[in-house]
Amino acid sequence: MNALQDEMILPNGVILSNRIAKSAMSENLSNKNHEPTPTLINAYKVWSKSGAGLLITGNIMIDSNAIGEPRNVVVENRQNLRQLKKWAKSVEGTNTQLWAQINHPGRQAMELINSNLKAPSAIPLKTAGRKNTTKKVPEVLSEKEILEIIEAFGNTAIILKEAEFSGIQIHGAHGYLVSQFLSPYTNVREDRWGGSLENRSRFVVEVYRKIREYVGASFPIGIKLNSTDFQKGGFSEEESMEVVKILSKEGIDLIEISGGTYEAPTMMGKRKESTIKREAYFIDYIEKVRQITNTPLMLTGGFRTTSVMKDAVTSNQLDIIGIARPFAVFPNIGNDILNESRLDFITNIKKTGVKAIDGMMNIVWYESQIKRMGQGKKTNPELSAWSVFFNYLWLIIEHKLKSKSKKPVPSQELK
Ligand SMILES: Cc1cc2nc3c(=O)[nH]c(=O)nc-3n(C[C@H](O)[C@H](O)[C@H](O)COP(=O)(O)O)c2cc1C
């Protein structure tokens, strides 16, 4: 018996065909207009045959004036609906659900490619592995801007539903805007959006309610949430559990647990050697969460062996196993896990030897593997870190050249 093969029925009746999910990985594969490309769609066609019950897209930006990476998909109007529909159709004829992760980066927007950084409070990033150490002080979001962003989350979600994605995931983890509002370290506002946990969680609750209002009761909405942000004075486990309770009461369909930010990247394995060996980075936390909610739980970060995954589900610590990096190297991973035809999925990135560059490799090396999949090539565990770096540099230069020649469009006009 392999408990990972069991289907999972969400409270709203939606069925996930098994317990394996691809967690979100930013693919960086849009075209210059931030539309999904055939390469991106092909990568999902490959993953649709991976055997996973659920695929969650890499983060889709809700506003073209605030993006994380040069080739993120942006959904702020219906201009690219045709391409979005093709992307959603990539799983057609399979038992795999495709949920779209939606995000606003706030102060974690890449400074190199965004003219304005906006955040709950004027607290700059100290350092940011893949963001080129930006110390720019973000502008404080006004009440009006906050309400516009909440509306934009709803707007993006309804367009993605129209495109026939099977669900939405709010990116509420890893130090992006939702998590910036939740954390007392990045949110020192004195209005109704800051201060008490009730005030700091108002943003995520309003984002959830807006999306629910637009997509209806039966459409799955999930969230990726930090266990803690692993920062002194930041979002704590106790607070995270309160947010779990609030969102469960609101009726959210699936809670994915992760942790950390790009200042403290625990989600990418910056953990003690013993934690890495044990695999599931945040399992202690999810055990506590299990006691306080009936909402289905997914855990992501560090799963590498079939035996550990099986134990976690068999012992009912959680419902869904979330896996990211191994999906970029082992495209058949879901089937391999379910049939037990391969038992470990350890990935080793290549390095250049230059510390500043190698910090980014944990992301961009995997993005390059996803690109290979989309181009119909085999993934390559030996892929050179230098070639990955120069390709990435070129994307940034290209984006900058394009933004220089672009006349700015007020975001209101785009909606
Ligand atoms: C290339 C890459 C891109 C990522 N992009 C996202 C993202 O868009 N949204 C998100 O929630 N997490 C993102 N992550 C984090 C993963 O979803 C996951 O939390 C992390 O890699 C730990 O899981 P793993 O050990 O199975 O890889 C990304 C990770 C990688 C490697």
C-alpha cells in the first residue's frame, strides 16, 4: 500500500488524484510582454505527464509595475487570455489539476527592473540572495494603493479562472507582499493594516475575500504561508498558527506551509545539516498546525526520498507532499514516486566558484532546467553554471533596454 496514491477530496468537493504536488517555481519564461510562451506551456505539458495530482504554476504577477523577475508572466487584463487558455489546457486529458499562483513582490520586487518599490513600511531589504543586494528604501503604500492591490488580486484571479486554470494559490510566503504585511518586522504601520496581528492579517484576509467574491464558492483557493520568516522580530510560529485559524474559518481550501524570506532563505534549504538530512524542513511546525485546523495541509521544502514522503502522509502529519526543485530535474517524478520506480530525488546544482553568482544559482539553475524541458530537451544535471549566469544577465539587460523604450502606462488604464 502506498498512501501517496490515495486521492484527496478538498472540503469543496474538488478531487486531487494523489498526494504529490509540484510546488510553485518561477519559470521566468514569458515573452517580453509578460505573456506565456510556447516554451512555458510545453514545460507544463511535460509536467502534466509527471504523475502529480496537482501542479502549481510559478508566481504570476498581478501588476506589470511590480515584478519579481524579468520574464514573469503578468495577468492584469485580458490581453493575453488566449495564451493563458493554452497554458491552462496543458493538463487537458490528464488527472492533474493546474493552479495558478498569484503574487505581488512589494519590497522584494527586483530593483534592477522596477522603477518603484512599494511596501507596507519603508524598510529596505538587508540583503537578498537573488535580488542583487538592494538597499533601496521602499515607498509606503497608501490606503488607496492597498485597496487597489486587493482589487488587482481579485482581478487576476477571475481572469485566470476564465482561462480555465483549476484553482488559485495566493503567495503568502517568502517575504513577498502578503508576508510583508503579516510580519511585524516589515510592517510597522500605525493604521488598520499594521500593529496587532488582527490588523497585520487584514491584508491577506481581504485578498482572500476579494478572490472568493470573484471566483465563487466552488473554485479552489489555496495559500502558501510561512511557518515563520526566521527573522528576529518577525512573523512567529504562534502568529502563523493564528493566521491558519483565521483563513480556515474563512473557508480556504488548501494551506501550503513553507518558511523564510530572501533575507533568510530557509525555504531553499538554509537549515541545519540535520534538518536537511531529515528532509521536510518545516515538519515540526505542520504537526502543530494539524492540531488546530481541519483544512487540508501541504508541506513543501526538502522532501527528497519516497520513504520520507510516504511516512509523512501515512502518519497523517499532512495531506499533500509539495516538491519543487526535483521537478525541474526529474520530469517523471510523480510516477516514479507513486510506482516506487525511483526512491530518491537528490539534485546538485553546479557552481561557478564566485559567491555572489552562486547565491543565485539555487533559483536560476533550476529555471534553466525548466526552459530545457519546454524546449523539448532533456534536463541536464551537468548544466554549466556560467552559461546559466550569462543567459540570466542577458534577460536583465534586455528587460532594461525594453523598459527604456517603453512609454509608462498608468496601471489603472491597464485594468
Ligand atoms: C527556480 C525556483 C523558483 C521558485 N519560485 C517560487 C515561486 O514562484 N513561488 C513560490 O512560492 N516558491 C518558489 N520557489 C520555492 C519553492 O516552491 C519551494 O518552496 C522551495 O524550492 C523548497 O522546496 P524543494 O526543497 O522541494 O525545492 C522557487 C524555487 C525555485 C528553485
